[in-house]
Amino acid sequence: MKSISKKLISVVLSVLMIAGIAIPVFAEETVEYTITNPYETVDWDTWGQYKAMLHTHTLYSDGEMDIKDVVEEYYAQDYDILAITDHGVVNQGWDKKPEMLPLIGYNQYIRWLTPLSAERYAEITSGADRGGRGMLDVPLGIEMNGVVMRKNHVNGFFCGYGQGDWGKEEDYEGPVAGTEAAGGISFINHPGDFYAAHHDKERAYDTEYLKIWADIFLKYESCVGIEVYNERDTVARYDRIIWDNLLQYTIPRGRNIWAFANDDSHFLSTIGVTAEMMLMPENTVENLRTAMENGTFFACSTISKEEMGEEFRGTGDYAKVTRIDIDEENDIISATIESSTDYTVEWIADGEIIATGDSINLREYSDVIGSYVRFQIKNEGGIVLSQAFVCDDGNMDACMIYYPEDPEVNAFVKMWNEFVAMLRKTLIGELIFRAAVLDNM
């Protein structure tokens, strides 16, 4: 009896050993990724990080501050780069008066406008009173479509296109195409404000509007991104959702989209709320353009209502990313971070937080990663967003999504929608719509 039991145990153990060897043979194949790192060109040992502001207004359009006061305030708040982007008015330099639009340039008739003196301009741009760290005057900045009611605004740089152009309702492509033809670059401003997504979160998923921007990014390489933070994160509170939705559509089609964060300052109180941290070998116009085109920067904000809470206001310094490493053999992305306070790193795929920590092993999250991951860092200073890392497991076609054609609606609904769209193209109509519809949501 004992011998039978021993034989039985021996057989069972043999079967288990064989099974233990066989199981890995039939295990699911390990997913491997090709990672496209937007920060690949950065020399983390020698490059600097420069605090930028690329969307501001003055009395030359609808801002409430003279240009010299705007420049002085950003300089005092330790910014390294500043673009003046008035509506329909190309910046010719902080020490020069630009040509203003007749309607929105009414301040030229009722106020004494004073640009910087040539001497002060030289001091600020050279950093003569700031240890030699000058503030860069971004040339030929402008916000286009400046007089439209629907706020389909586009910022342009480096080419001078758009001067004196009042804009066209619901036309994003015109200023983007014109800027590209003139040799400049552009980005989309506060996209959610175009169709009041801040009043209704579901609008951030509206494919009718997402397709407008997606088609532009796929057609025009010079349109480099969108604002995901704007001013106090009121009209832009769901613009990170818009960004994630666009990334899911464009990345499988070969196009990344960079995230920008800007004050869109019209008042002194909105200066210093946001910033881009530009990674560059030195602070020059040429390097700035390259950083904007390649995505070698981070979008930062002291206010982030969805991610940090309604009442949060950042104080102190943002967390600083000092290095990003890609372990291609093991598909690990790691960030080295400096912060004077406690911080949290969250990794996001398709708009959802999937992991926390200073690094992520993509293989461990392959079931929830689509075509990209990005990270956000939270500390007492605010929030810092990375650009998206493209994650290709060799089956990018499986990530492809398609925006549906216009949904079929009955004749009355279609007629009503067309009437509302027409109404909103007038100042009075837009004000009525916002008061009667949006404010009651």
C-alpha cells in the first residue's frame, strides 16, 4: 500500500513539474513597445529651463494694461520669455507702437499709450539688472480672429501674418493656413471656449468640434498644439479632456499635439498664473521656435480645477523635471524630479490615470494603454504636464478611432441648429445665447 502511495505521489509530482515547465510555453506573449520620446533631443546636463508666456494682451487690443506695464510685471515675476499677442495686432517689439485695429484699438484715441523706452528695452532683454538673465521678446506674436463672437482664436508667431485682419466666424483653418504660408507657426487657443465646454463637460467629447481641430493638425504641421490651460482655468477647465481626445485620434495617424499653458492676461491679476517651461540650450528666438515645434517643454499652472480642486491655488515653485530616461529594452519611462515640497506623479493614457510614481513600466499596463502615455506632477506650486509619449506596440491600427459623420437629425432639429449657429455669429445673438442657455446649465 505504501509503495502504491509513493508511486501515486511520484506521478502527481512529475505531472506538476511538467506542467510548470509547459505553462510558460503557452503564456501570453510579452507586449513590446517602440517609444517616441518628445524630449529625446534634450541634453539634460547642459540645457536650461526657461519660463515662458506666449499669450498676453495689452491696451493695444482689449487688455487693461499698457505694454510697458505688462513687460515689467512678467520680468518682475521671473519670466524668461514673453510674447505679446494682441487681437489682430502683430507685436513689433516692446519698445514700438504697433498698428492697431480701429474698433478694438479704441484706447489709442482715449489713452496715452507708452511702450518701453529703448534704454529699458535693452536692460530687460539683456537682463542688465537681473544677473544677465534677459527676457526674450518673441517676435511677431498675434492672436488672430480677434473680433469673432465664437472665440475661434489662433495664436501666430514669427511671420507677421494676420495684421489688421478682423477674422472670420468658426474659421480656424484660415489663420493656420495663412501663418504656415508666411513661414510661421501657430497653436489653437482655449478650444473649449469656442463651444462653451466649460458649462458642460460632455461637450469636451463632442466629435463635431474635435474633428475640426483634428483635421487641422493632420493637415498643417505648423499648427503645433493647443492651450490646455488658460488664465484661471475657467473656460479651459475641460481642455485637458479635449487634448486627450485629440491625441487618441491623431497619434495613430502619425501626429502628436503639444500642450500649452498661458495666462491670456488682460489684467494685472491674471499675470503669472501659468507658464511653459522651455528646454533649450540657450534663450534665443531660434531655440524657442524649435522647442515649440518639437514639444520640448512642459505646461504648468497654479490652478487646475479638475485635477487639483476648485479652491486650490499653487504657491511656491512648480516641480522641476531634471531628466527623462527611456529603458527601451524593458519599456520603462522614468522621470527625475526636483521639488521643494511633496509631490505626486500620475501617468495618464486615453485620458485616465493608470499609474502613479516616478516611472512606469508600459508592459504592466498594456491592457489600458492605447497609443500614448503622459504624466502630470502635482505639488504645492501647482501642476506640470508632460507632452505625450507615443507608445507603439506594433498594432497601432487597433488604436485607430473614427469620428462619425454628422448624425441624422430630423428636419426641425437641423433647422433649429442652423438658426442657433447663425444667431451666434452676431454679438447680440451670442450674448443672448450665453445668458439664456449656457448660464442655466
